[in-house]
Amino acid sequence: MVSKRCPECRLINAANAQSCRRCGALLLPAHGGFLGGSGSGRRSRILIGGAVAALIIVLVTAYVWNRPADGVSGNVPVPDGGFSEPVAPAPGELDEVKELCRDFTASMNRNMSDPAGRGFELNQALATETLDQVRDRFPGISDPAARQHMDRFSLLLGKLHHQLTSYIADNERLGSEYERLNRETERIEQDPDLSPEEKSDRQRELRRKYFDASDQTRVTSRDIEATMLALRSLAAS
């Protein structure tokens, strides 16, 4: 005989019962609806939940695949309710940035071969000029790859400029200090009132002062060479 199972308390009721005789829950017709007849109410709810979850997964996947990538302009809503055309990166931006980096590195290498040994001074002027060029020629870059390359180049270029400026200033300061101590050494050497031991002690003290001044330098030539090496690697990439 056909019977009805209560979807709430699971009690089996007569086929013609309208409500559960235990809990009073409404009983659907034996062959109608998701909970009626011989089908299980719990299995039906699981099937419904699975279908809803599958639909959500499909919608989320479609959104992820169709949304614009980070840094790339897609269709943008406009006030009239439509969409603007996608903004494409300016053609050749990456090539222009790489060419600027290669040209700077080539000039930097040539300056380091200066016969008069003025490589650092020449490259300081070159870095200053190139920084101005970057600000004038590349105020805004739409291509993400070109912008990333420019960010790396600008960072290294600014670092090199700072290092060269500090190194040259320190060298000028040490040069002036060396000349002053050298004059003082000659004066001590010619002082007739000083014994040989006193002259030696005072000259030793002057040398110590010069070494202390050398230790206060902020940038070494090794630091500059490391930055130049990084610029060469970037230009070759």
C-alpha cells in the first residue's frame, strides 16, 4: 500500500493523510512534488543544493575568465549606461624603455674607459641628464610590462646618481683633508724645537686622523660597481 513519510519526523503515515499524526507537518501528495511518494525528502534537498552549488561555480568561473587582468584596461562603464572601448597600451612603449636603458648603459661603459680617469664624474652628469629625460619622455606609461621595466631602471638609475654624488663629495673632502695634513706634516718635520721622537708621534697622529676621515665615507667604489652591474644586467634582459 502506498504511504507517506513525514519530511520532519520521518513517521510513516497513511496514503490519504494530509498532515503527520505525530508532529502535524503538512504531507504532500504521494506522487507530487519533491518530497512526495517513494522518493526521499533528504535526497531531494541534497540534489537541489548540488544544483545550486554547480550554478554558482559556473557563474564564478565565467566572471574570473572574462574580467580584465590587473593593470590592463577593460570595458569601462560610461555615464549613458554603455561601455567605453578597451584602452590598449601605446605601441612600442616597452621597446622605447629598453632602448633608453641600453643607451644609458652603453654611455656609462664608455665613460668608465675615460683616459683621464673621470669616469665617475662623467657618469654622474649622465645620470642627472637621463633622470630628466625619464621625467620628460615618460610621464605616463600604459603598458604594464613597460612600466615594470621603467620602475626597475629608474630605481637603479636614482641609486647610481646618489652613490656617485656621495662618492665624489667624499673624495673632495678627503682630498682637502689630505692636503691640510700634508702641510702640517711638513711643518712638523721642519720644526727645530721638536725631537725626532716627537716628530714621529705627531706625524703618526696625523695619519690616524686621515684614516678616521676615510672610514667616514658613505659610499665605496664597490657599491658603485655593484649598481652598474645591475644596470648592465637589466639592459641585457
